[in-house]
Amino acid sequence: MDPVSAEEVGPRTSGVTFVLLSHEIVEAAILELLDQRASGASVCPSEVARALDHGQGDEWREFMEPVRCAAVRLADAGRVVITQHGVPIDARQVRGPIRIRRST
């Protein structure tokens, strides 16, 4: 499955395309990357953002907040665990780097 089935919105100007991604697409991208890892392995939100951006330069940074929000939704549903320094955390309560892994 291609994690990005994005819809272009607005005019293409100066090489910039505005993209809307559904919650389901971002969540699917997280789960797809986790499926490609060994059991218990984690992914960095930036890896998911880069996958959503298809490696098209620095635009992936714009996907970081949607990826974090999707990770929180998946954690609330019990599908993933969000960690910081290897310790499970509530990503709504912390700042800084996090990792995402499948729930066990």
C-alpha cells in the first residue's frame, strides 16, 4: 500500500504543492513502517514524515505535527506505544524527540 494517497489542493506555485492527508493515511504510514521492522523495533516520527513526503527535500518537516498527532491517536487506541529515552510517555505532555513502537 502506498502510504500517501494525497489530494492536491490549491494552485501549484513556485514548486509548492499544498497537500491534505487524512488521519487514516498518516496512521497507515506509521503502521506500515512498523510492519517493516523487527518485532519490538520503533520508528522516529521523522521517518514517517519523510515517507509521506516521498523524500522530496525538506518539505517533510511540515508533516511532523500530523505524524505526532496520529501517533497519539494510535496510542490512545492501544495500537502503539510512544516512548522517550525508551520510557513510555504521553506525547501530549512532553516535548522533544519521541519514538513509536507497536503495542505488545
